[in-house]
Amino acid sequence: MRKISFILTVVFVAFLAVSCDYQPIGSKVKIKMVKVAPGKGDAFFIGKYEVSQKEWRAVMGTKPAGNLSGDDYPVENVSYEEVLEFIEKLNEKTNAGYRLPTCQEWETAANAANRQFHKYAGTSDSLDAYAWYKNNSQDGHNEAQTHPVGTKKPNALGIYDMSGNVSEMTSDIAINTDYVYTKGGTCKSVPAKCEVAALDSILCYGGVRGIRCGFRLVRDVK
């Protein structure tokens, strides 16, 4: 009887270990960054990729994304408040000083530190090679879907998915409103919404989650 009880306990513990989504964060969680240096004293680092579901789960222990096809897919369907909580928790453990980019920083990075003023991030021509957007992101059911980060061509600085895939939150709040600006367009966007200069927004308070809305991180050069 004791043997059976022991076996059941082991099986139950193993089940909990496998089924639990939460993975405690440690100092090993590092965001791959690219240095953006548009001018003297203006340099900063920006995420090479959009924050992935694996990185989100390691910090928050949740799976909010609408498309749960894999760890390397961008996290999306998150609120502005949740993103700020993610950044706070990540900084507590890493002391890296991560934050959201301003709209200007985002555009500067998309324009390859102001050395490459293309219509989209990396190109002024066809988006197909550089972005997941309305024309190429459909699944077998003809539904627009997000795709793993870094699977299209990067811009000249080696930054991926600044056009398409998921729209990206910035730190800029529209004046006299409760809306935070987003950049880049989504996997469901027409080309015009994926332009570097294009601007969109979502509610930043009340726990409102942006469908196909994610983010990438920035940190200052120390």
C-alpha cells in the first residue's frame, strides 16, 4: 500500500512539474539588443526581436497570446499595464533598466539610426521579404496569424519585424487621452499600416488588451 501511495505521489508531482506554465525568472533571462547610434549622446539599445512568448512566460508565468503555436512567437494580446508590470519584474531581477521605446526612438531604430529612410523597416518596395502582414500571413484557414520572430529579413541594423507581425507599444501617451501609441502594424495590416511613419494606439488603462499587439524593449547606453 505504501509503495502504491509513493508511486502516486511521484506521478502527481511529475504532473505538476510538466503542467505548470510558470518558469521562475533568473539573471539568465537576457533580451538580445542592437545598438542604435543616430548621433553623439543619443545612442540606445533596442530589442533585436519583439518580446517572445517564452520571455513573457519566464517573467509573468502566463500565456496571454491568441496564437500559442510556439515559444518563439511574439507575445501579444497584452495590456499596457501588464507590459509595465513585465518590465518592472524583469528589471528587479536583471537590473538592466529595460523600458518601452518612445515613438521617436522606435522610428530611429526602424530607419537604421537615421541612415536608411525607407517607407517600411528595411525596404521601400515589397513587404513580403521583410514583414508578416495581410498579404502573406494567412494560415490554412485563410486567417492572418503571427509568426516566429526573426523569420523575415531585418533592416540594415539587424532588427527584425519592425513592420508587421505584431504592433508594438511605445511609452508615448496621446495628449489628454488614455491612449498609448503603437507602431509597425500587425500580421493583419495593409501595407500603409506597416509604414515606419504610421501611428496607431490602444487604451492604456483598464486592463484593455491589444489584439495582435506586443512590444519590444529599449535600454539606455550606460
